Amino acid sequence: MTSHIKTLLLLGLLTGLLLFLGGLMGGRAGLVIAFGMAMVMNVASYWYSDTIVLKMYKARELSRGDAPLIHAVVEEMAAKAGIPKPRIVLIPQDAPNAFATGRDPENAVVAVTRGIVAILNPDELKGVLAHELGHIVNRDILVQSIAAVLGGAVVFLATMLQWSAIFGIGRDDEEGGNPLAALAMAMLAPVAATLIQMAISRSREYLADATGAKLSGNPLHLAGALGKLEAAAERVPMQGSPTTENLFIVNPFRGRGAAALFSTHPPVAERIARLRAMAEGGR
């Protein structure tokens, strides 16, 4: 099964879970409300998620004079990918990491931290930038935004359903609702939504690795970078919200509460193994 098909199926599962919760809470009216909520949240996320996350991390735009190598590399690979050159911003943190954001290739941004520029050599940095351009080419920013807002809507409806089941609000007794079943579903739905979001994010990371390897011309550039970033993430903590962990090239919030149990990233060792296999296959 390709990553694209898997992602579509997982997004369908998230949407189905949202609609099921809406119907469980309020019948046909609940379905309509849940659908409307999903639409409103998706539109808001599509237009404003990039602005919010860049402000959260106090990112500032890097001019060509500030970072000539990064600009040159991004410009070359963007042309190769057939997309406009994205804006480049710097996050003033020593934790080495990077992410891409923006609602489409025409409004995309690549963000790098101060720390990543310090520890990677030019080839490794090219591999990381290629990975982020891969996310832009594959429209992963939009996919992840939709997954995030659908997951948030599921959690919201599950909370409402818990209160409804406890206090007997919502559907009439004539409709045959089982409050215990509703309560159990309300408790399990957020866990299911989290697992689905994790699966979507991991699938997109593998795809961005493969796309980035092709753009950079050498999968080993990214493989070397991932090894360094994984080791550094253990030593240098990122200051920010764990809810944004899926954006970054490696998980910057490992070991913080639930983030240690539910990682949105596939194991770095597995990613490196796949990239090395690609390099072997290309020889």
C-alpha cells in the first residue's frame, strides 16, 4: 500500500470517528454539527496554522545575506522539484531541528533552528532541507493540519459525550442510547484519534525522506544528518509545545509526559536504514 493511499484511509478513519461521535451524542443533528465543526476547523487551520506556529517559535526571516548557502541550496532544489522557492526563517534556539509549514507550495516556509546550522556539515544540511522541501512537494503540511484539527474535534466531542453520558443529556431514551457504551466510546475515541494521527505522521515522514533523498541526489546526506539530530535531541531540549512535535524532522520533545509514549515520528534507526538501502539500490 502506498503512503498516499494509507494517508487517505487514515484521514477517512479520523473523519468517520468524528461523525460517529457526533451521531452517538446527538443523532442526525449531532452528525450535522460534527461535520460543520470539522469543516470550520479545517478552513481555520488551512489559513492560519503556519502563522501561529512561526509566532510560537519567534521565527525571523533569513535574508540571502544572512544565510547564502541555505538560500542557494533551497533555490536549486525547489527549481528541481518544480515549486516556488519557499521563505526561509530562523528559530532562535540551540536545539538542532527543522520543519516546513504553509498552506501550499506558493505560501511555504522552511524553518531551521540556530542549532542545526551549527552541527551539520553542508551535505547534511542539504539533506535536511531536501526533506523539508519533500514535505512541501507532497502537500504534507495540509495533510498534517487536517489530521490535527480532526483529532482536536474528536477530543472535544468525546469530552462532550462523557458529560452527556454521565448526566443523561443529549439523545432521548427512546433512541435506545446506552450511556455506559457511550461513556466507554468517549474514553476510547481520543486514544484512537491519537494513534491514527501518529500513523499519518509516520507515513508522511517516510515519504518526505524518500522525496528529499531524490531531491538532494544522495540519500546518505539525510541519513548522516538524522543520526546527528537524534543524538543531539537527547542532550539539547527544545522550548515549545509538544503538540507541534509532528512538524519537526526529529521529535524534539521525547521524554516529556505523553510524548514519551506516543511519538509521531518513526524510529530514526529505521529511517536511516531505509535511506542507506536507497543509496545501495542506486549504485
